[in-house]
Amino acid sequence: QAKSVSDETVAALTNNVAAAYHGLGEWDEAVDRFKTAIQLFEALEAKRHSIGKWLDGDSTQRKIDFIRGRMELAARHERPPPDEWLDSSGTVRQGGADYFDKKAKVAER
């Protein structure tokens, strides 16, 4: 039996696919997928009550803003910064593979 996937997961995965196309230099595909991700996150934002936005620090809007910036880069045929990414809370993070290696070592303890 298939499990359902949340709307937020679909929006996040759509953004991840867009980011992959962006990183590969597939500009038009990236822009199209970023637009879809923005629409999905905007639909989520429209359904949220103000208390939910306050509780999570308006992370959905931060995600939308970040994705718009990436879409603009892709539209100009510019690659994204290689060590900058968006976490699930909508916070921009710095660090590449070494960041994740450190996180994995901490988790092993």
C-alpha cells in the first residue's frame, strides 16, 4: 500500500529537481521546475494561519524567496553558489560535503 506524501514534501522535492537541473546547466528545465516549486509553496502559504506562520518563523516565505533567487540565476544562465543550500526550515546554509561529513561524525557519537 502506497503512503501519501505531504504537499510540503512534494514542493521540496520539486525544488530539489529544479536545483539539480540548475546545477547541470539545464536552464529552461530549472526555471520551469522552480516556478512550479514556488507555486506549490505559495499554495501552502495561502493555507496557513497567521499563528502557524508565527510559530515557524515564516519558513515557507523564506523558501519562496530563496527559490525565486535561484530561478533568477537560472534565467540568467548562471550557476548557483556551490556551497550554499536551503535547509528544511528555510534557512540558507553554507558548506559543502565537509559540512555533511561533520554532521555524520557528530551523529555517530
